[in-house]
Amino acid sequence: MAGGRISSTLSSGPAVALTKTILTIFNFIFWISGIAILALGIWAKVELYIYMELSTVYYKEAPYILIGVGAVIVLVGSFGCCCTFKGHSVLLYMYACFLVLVFVVELSAGVAGFVYKSKLEAGFKEGLGTALTQYNKDAKMLKAFDGLQHNLHCCGKNKYQDWFDTPWEEQQKNLTRVVPKSCCRVDQSKCKHYDLPADSKNQTLDIYTKGCYDTVTGFMRKNMALIGGVALGISFFQLLGAVLACCLAKNINKSKYEQVK
């Protein structure tokens, strides 16, 4: 009888230790993912929002949502570490509930992104067209469009020739078929950004010739499956953490019961 009790205690002890180790590794990865999402939200607010405001469909709350989700994940991950080390079953069950809640929020955000993908692309295309006509009138659009062209190596909405029929181009004295210097792929002081050909076929120019709309949406379409797969994987990874937390809580309760018995 005593031998059976000792054997049972020994079998539950290693199970608790093993589950704690695995859950600790999970907590660390989960916490790091929160830091990454938090950093992404801050970067989106500080840098990316300037370009995204070119779109007619832009949700200003998006960076704050990322920052909020990242901060919550960091806090929940820290809470999970405390729960794991202290070994309180009630806290572990609470931690599992938090993980499921975060999973639901992230999955909902991912589904919404796929649903509104076409709407976002259409809004970006319309916004670029507006920015072209307002380039010389709105300082914010000027800065955003210049940054977009320079950093993404593109020019115009669909092609560099889009600039030829804009109010900005008409105001360039003694210059025809001109584009902003932000389109230059070489040193701007040496860049020929005027008297450009109507067709760049078989010609090497000092400017970028691909339109910004195709550059941005092409990147999104090419990497959407990868980004979606990674996001989905991270979301379901949290369910694994919830299962581990419940298993650890169950093993801890079992171990306490066996000791009392």
C-alpha cells in the first residue's frame, strides 16, 4: 500500500516538473511574441502611418490595437511565468482562460484582415490618385508620397508617367515630362528626372519606373499566405499553452491529492 503511494507520487512529480519546463519555454516564446507585436505597433504609429494615410480606407486605431495586444501579451506572459513557478492551479486555469481570449482576439483580427483585403487595396489605389492631384497643395501628402516613392523604390500610382498629367507637373517651369526627385534611384543632384520618355521600354533611366500601387499590393499578395500562416500558427500556439497550463494545474492537484491520501 505504501509502496503504491510512493510510486504514484514519484510518477506525478516528474510529470509536474516536465510540464513546468515545457510551459516555461512556451511562456518565454509567448512573451517574446508580445514584445514583437508591441514593437510593430509602435513602428506602425511612428513610421508606417504616414504612408497608410495616403489610403482613403485607413483605420487610425490599427497601430493602437497592435500596441494594446502586444502589451496585453507581455502582461499575460509575465503572469504565466509567475503562475508556472508558484504552481497555483487556480492561477494556471486563469492563465489558460487569458490565452484562449487572446487567441480569439488575434484570430478575429486575422479574419477581418482577409475579409477587408480587397477594400483596403481599393482604398489605397484611390488614395494614391488623390495624392497625385493634391501633391503640390497638401504638405502632408507631399511628405508621405515622397517617402513612399523613395523607400519603396517606386514612382507614381501605376507608372511614372502618371506624373505627366498632374497639376504639380504643369507648375514646373521650363520642364516637361517631369517627376519628383523622390523617384530618383541615383544621387538626386545627378538624377535626370525631367524630359523623360513616354515609354521606358528598353531604356535605363535615373528614376524608378514601377508604380507604387503595384509595388505595395504585389508585396502584400506575394507574402499574404506566409504572413497569414505565421499569424495563424502563433494564434494556435497559444491554444497549446492553454492546454499545457491546464495539464500542469491538473497534475499539481493530483500530486497534492496523492500526498494527502
